[in-house]
Amino acid sequence: MAAFDTLPAILQPKEEDIQMMLSAGVHTGTRNSDSSMTEYIWRRRNDGVHILNIGATWEKLILAARVIVAIESPEDVIAISARPYGMRAVLKFAHYTGCQSIAGRFTPGTFTNQITGQFKEPRLLVVTDPRTDSQAVREASYVNVPVVAFCDSDSPLQFVDVAIPANNKGKYSIGLLYWLLAREVLRLRGSVSRSAEWDVPVDLFFHRDVEELKKNEEEQAAKLEEAAYEETPAPAPEAEATSNLVEGAGATYEAAPAAAGETYQAATSWEGGAEGAAAATGGEQW
């Protein structure tokens, strides 16, 4: 690939990686643009949306991964995301790379006020959006902490040391970027082989809406109920035969006592007794 000639062959992307980035909309910017992001913008569409240079995105991803690996202790790296679409991605990135994460609102003074209970002293900061995470970026500049940030076409680059041009507003784009960055970090550390695919699916890094999950679960439960109702079997022929056999046995049982009763009555009738007694005494009478 001519666009990645500056990278060694081992660090160049595969065709699958580029297809995933295009499918997730990593190259799609916004209608506005910042003057500091001009060098990362490839062109502008007819509808006014800026298209980012995906080659620069990959090169900066590799650079950011090399910067993260250069930190001796992974816990000295903090990934931050105040944007809801990036919270899950930040947590998963911290889980697989061993760094810390701050998902949600950033408490002012986390890097500067030593009295606070959540005071931290990181050596590197990874932010999802330098605009929404501006408080963390500003405090990092106070304590001389380098910042790696995913920057859209309208993102300010003040106090940002490594800017990764990418779409930082879509949930699929953010999840894929963090997945690619985590995979590259593990590959540089030697934890994951480049010859084999990473066994962690990218879906784990995507944001999941609670309401959508509940709706999907309800739909699946309804489908299972319908399938179970349709698959309910009809009465088997063996069961009908068994019931008929039981009914026939009951009828035989009723007929048998009736016949026994008739025999008993015939044997105990006075007429039969008198004839039997006469026959036994030779016809003698009292």
C-alpha cells in the first residue's frame, strides 16, 4: 500500500482492517473543521461532511500504541471517556491492556488536587474526545502529562500530543478504534501473535443501550414462547390405546362381578336348595 510506505511491513494494515474501519465510519468527519485538523482531512463531500485520511489514522494508531508500550507500568496509563458511546470501550480497553480507566464524568482536581480521594498521577492520558474531556486534558497540561486523543475534523488540538484523526462520535467507530489500539498494544508487548487473529471480538467494545437490550430480550422471549407453543405435541396413539385398554379392563371388571352375583343367587335360591336336599336324602320327607 503506497499510503503506508512510512511504516515497516510488519506494522502495515491488512485489507480486513481497512474494511472494518470503513464499515464503522472511522473516516467520516463532521461538517465543521478546525484549522489544526486541516492536514488530516482528505476531502469534503458534496453534502459538506469532511472525510478524514484513513492512512493517517492508522499511522497515528501505531504511534499511540508504541507510546503506550513505552510506559513501564501499564497502570500509569489512564483512558478517559465522558462520552456515553466510549464508556464501555474505555472499560474494555483498560481490562485487556492493564491500564486504568475513568468512564463518565471527570472529577476536577483528579490530577492536581492531592487532597481528593481519587487523586491520580498518570504518565500518559488517552482521551476519547478532547472537547468533551477538556477538563482532563487541561489538568494533564498542568502536570506535564502527555495526551493521546481521538480527534474529529472539528476537535481542538490544544494540549494534545498525539492526535489520532478519526470519527469520535459514532459508537461503532469508537469501539473499533479502542479495539484496534488494544490489539496493537498487546501485539507490541508480545502477548498476542500477529500471525493469528485476536480471540476477543470487536462487539465487546461497542456501546450497548439498556433499553435496546431489554427490548431484544423481550422479543427473544416472545419468540421462544411461540416456538414452544407450536412445538407442543398432540396426544400420542399409544396414549389413546392405553386409555382404551383401561376402559375395556373396567368394563370386564364390571361384567365379572355381575356374573359372580348371578351364580351366587342361583346357588343360594330356596328352590335349588330344596331339590338338592331331596336328592341328597333319597326323596325322604320329614
